[in-house]
Amino acid sequence: MSAQHIAPIQQERLADLLRSAAIIPVLTIERVEDAVPLARALIDGGIRTLEITLRTTAAASAAMAIAEQVTDAVVAIGTVLNPQDLARASALGARFALSPGATPELLDAAADSDLAFVPGISTASELMSALEHGFGIVKFFPAVPAGGIATLRALAGPFPQARFCPTGGIGDGDVATWLAEPNVLAVGGSFLAPASEVRGGNWAGITERARRALASLRR
């Protein structure tokens, strides 16, 4: 599959979306009833772009509820593992989709899809495959276990055109350091909405966590 299947304008729009988001919460929603209050709590804290992972039976319904009831939210679908997941993400009306990794089959399907896609990579070979399919924006996952910023900087040498959304093992105290890297557009993480706070309905706490994270970037 050649890179010409992906319009450069789509990649630039995706880059703008990620850059404006800066921090993307990775949300694993176990109960549909938590979806809307969780999304509203994050938006009240200044975070609009939300990655809903396809890791639970509630995920699809949660994404639909947020898209329908929280109009300020930019819904992305994460944990896309195969072409079927990609089709589900598109049907759910996602603005873009992300994967933790990428098989040739998934890259081929994404290259032919109208849905913006961020494939996951952790090695130079995986990045080369993504670039060959036209994906210059990738998810560096798992970012910290895969070598952290040192690996990201090493990849920047032979692949200066690549831009990254690092996710995995990043805490709220590390976000500004990652975003200072010139090839990083946004950072993803579950730290903004800990599972215990979601289960307990601590929406005010999640809002405050989001506000603090954004304030740390301004400082």
C-alpha cells in the first residue's frame, strides 16, 4: 500500500488537533453511566480531546454517549487492533483512531480509510513500516518502558519527518518534559482519570487534576 492513499492535508489536520490537545487522557471506561460525567469533568478542566479505548464491553456505548451528549468533546478511539476495530471507530464517529501497535493488515486498512489514524510504534523498523504507509504521525508506545526520551531522540536522527504522541508510563510530572521535545505533538496517559477516581465518581478531583496538568504546561 503506497503513501499516496493518505492525503497530506489529513496528516496536517491531525497534527494540528494533537498539538492543540497537548494532553490526551487515555480512558478505559468500565460503566457506560460514567462516560458523560467523566467527559464533562475533563472538559471543565480544559481537556477536550479524549481517547476512549476499546478495552471494555462498555467502550462503544460510552464513546457514543460522549459524542451525542458532550458536544465540546473531541472523541478518539484507542486500542484499535485490527481492521474491524478501525471500522468500529469510524462508525462511532471518531475524529481519529489510535493503536498500540500496527500489523501490515491494519496499516493497509488505515491507509485506505477516511479516518485519521495514529499507528503505534516502539522500534525503528515499526516506524519505517508506518512511514511507508504514509503515517508520519505515530504513537510511541509504551513510551517509558521502550526507552523513554532517549529512544525518542535516537529515532529523530534517521526519521526527522516523524512526529510522535508518546503514551505509556508517563505521569503528570513528566508531561512538560516530553512536550518540550521538538518531534512531540501531544502526550497520552491514564493519569488524568485514575480508575479509582472514576469508580468513585470523583469528578471534581478529575477536573482539578486536568487543570493542574494544563497549568504545569503554562509554567
